[in-house]
Amino acid sequence: MFLANGVLNTPGAEKDLKLAALIAEQIITPCVIPLTIMYFRRIRNIGREQHPLELLWIVVPVILGTAAILLFYLSGKESILNLLVDTRANGFSAAEKYRGRPEYVFYVTTHMLYMATIIIQVIWLLIYFVILGRKERFSIKNLFRFLLRGGKIRVTELQSDVTIAILVIIIIQVSSLLDYTVLHTALNITIALLLGVLLYLFCYIALFGAKRTISLTEMQNAWRYNYDEASKQSVVEKMLTELLDDAEEEALIRIQMRIGENLHLDQLRATETIEEPEMAQQIFSSVAESWEEDDLFKRFQCLLLDEKIFLQPRLSLVDVADRLNSNTSYVSKMINNAYNLSFPELINTLRIDYAEQYILSNRDAKQTEIAEKCGFLSASSFNTIFKRVTGVTPKIWMASADRQAKLKK
């Protein structure tokens, strides 16, 4: 309809294109709403067998399109252009003087009947969404939580919200505001751009149609594949971490085995020797004998082994030196010489050792809980340090431990 209204004062070639676009619109647009309902039935995992009403997506466009094409050739291009110019200048009532002629039937088919078809389909789709929303308990709060708080929302609900926004724009376009939007170019362009964005968003969300729920972070994952060499490692690591969070135990075991086939032996040592946590024992057994009689060293060992001071989240070298009534320089030198580690490396290694034991005895613990119990300030810092110390993420480590436990049985 918009394309037909634009045939005024345009060269002949452009008029031909716009008339062709008018017929194409007659064929394509009525397909959209029945196909939309088919799509929603698929992502809800119902209606695998075709419903009779779904045939409307092909029947209605074929009827309207065939009628428009036949009437176009029966009427002739010039007669149709004259009718469109007349109705554009004088309103719909101007078409009455063409009554009984093929171009009048063409006008009824491509305008009145087409508009009636679209309005009926839009109302049909709105009723469908009202019933669907009540049945699935959709809520505007879910959308706000998804947009503002990073929460998850069902794909069906998110697509419903986008589709309703598209329908609102379509209703505006076929309503009494039609002449106003055509005459005001800026508004017409704005509506067209908004409709284009919403249609793109609908198609983009459809990529996640197999998932039940989705978050903004997951929607952003597709863009991450556009990385360069400089950002590749950090981007891939972040994607893997998020994917592992969703993975089941069997999948994790298969991944661990696949990693084992591709990594060098020394890189795999952390995953192949996880029979029980041994890092702390290895650290303390490597202490030089010359330190065993040192009173400061013994008191430091007591803080680590007996009081487990390393579990304090904000522990610093200053705190340890104060507890030992010594200075930071001497304590730092003692740690470096005795353990061949810096103070942060020693503390983080002991925390990871403790975390491994905690994981094995608390299989259902969340990563935030593990991080808190083991002295880390956040789950993200726990994940980063765990991988730095062991060479793998906590989930892969647990999968490897479970696998070895099964092999022992």
C-alpha cells in the first residue's frame, strides 16, 4: 500500500518497480503471521504434525497474488496507475467511478481485501498471544529483569514481546494514520527503521529457539566470534567457561578426554594426578632442613597449618608479619627461600588445595560458596586462580576426579 501511494511523479522505470513491489507485497505479507504461529508452535515443542490452519500461509498469498497478477494484465499498467493517482489525490471514494472495470477489482484486491486480510491476521495473532501469555504466565516483570538485571527469560516470552511490538507498528501503518505517515517522511522513515530493527531482533533471537531460556549474556555470545588474534585467548576462555557452566557431567568427561588428546603431558599432569589433593604436602615437604629449627618459620607454619590463616579473604603480608611480630621484608624473604614461592603464590596455592578438598566433600556446592569458604573474594577470582594453579577449570577438575574415582571401582 505504501509503495502504491508512491507511484506519483516518478519516472516510468520506477513506476514499474513500485507496481511489481506492490504485487510482491500482496504475496509475501500474508505469509508472515501464519508462519509466525507455526514458529511459536515449534519452539514450544508442540504441533509437530501440521495443523490445517497452517496451510493459510500458502493458500491466502496464492489467492491474493494470483488475482493481483491476472487483474494487472487485464487492466493494463496505465489504467492501474491512473486509478492509484486518482485515489491518492481524492481518497478511497474516487475508486467508485471505476466500478465494473478490471482496475477497480485490482484496487479492491490489492487494497481493501489485502488490508482486511492483514487486519484479520493481526487480530488472530493478538488473540493467540493473549491466550499464550495467560497459559505460560508471561509478565512484564520478566522482561525488565532480563533487560536490567541480567536475568533469564523464556525464549517464547521474549519472542512474544518482540512480535507484539511489531504488530503495534503494523496496526499503526494500516490504521487511519496511514495518510499522515505517508505525508510526513521523517515519521515514515522512523517507523520503517524501528520495524526493521524489531524484525532483525526477532530473527536474531530465533537463533536461540532450541533453548528454553536465555540471558543477555548468552545473546551476546554470537558476537564474540568476531575476535582478532590479540583478543582470541581471553574471548575463547570466557566462552568456554560459560559453556562449561551449562554442561552436564558426561559432557564434561568427554571434553576432558578430548583436551587430554590435544595437550602435552606436562599440561595434563594436573588432570591426570587428581587422586587426592597433594599440593600442600608437596609444598611443606620441600622446605629446606635449615628452616626447620627457625622459630619464626615454625610460628609461620603454625599459622598456615593449624589456624589456616590463608582462608582469610583479605590476608596481606602485613597481617602475617604483624602476627609474627616481624617485618614484611624478612617474612617475604623467608617465604621465597623456604618455599620458592612468593607470598601471594603460596597463599593462593594453599587456598586451591583447600578448595579441592572442599569440592570433593561438598559436590553440590556452588562456586560462590566454594570461593567464600576458601578465602577468595569472588567466584570469578576463584576460577581464574584455580585454572592458573591446576591448569584446568573447577568443573573439568571435578569431572576428572569423578572419572578416576569410577575407574578405581
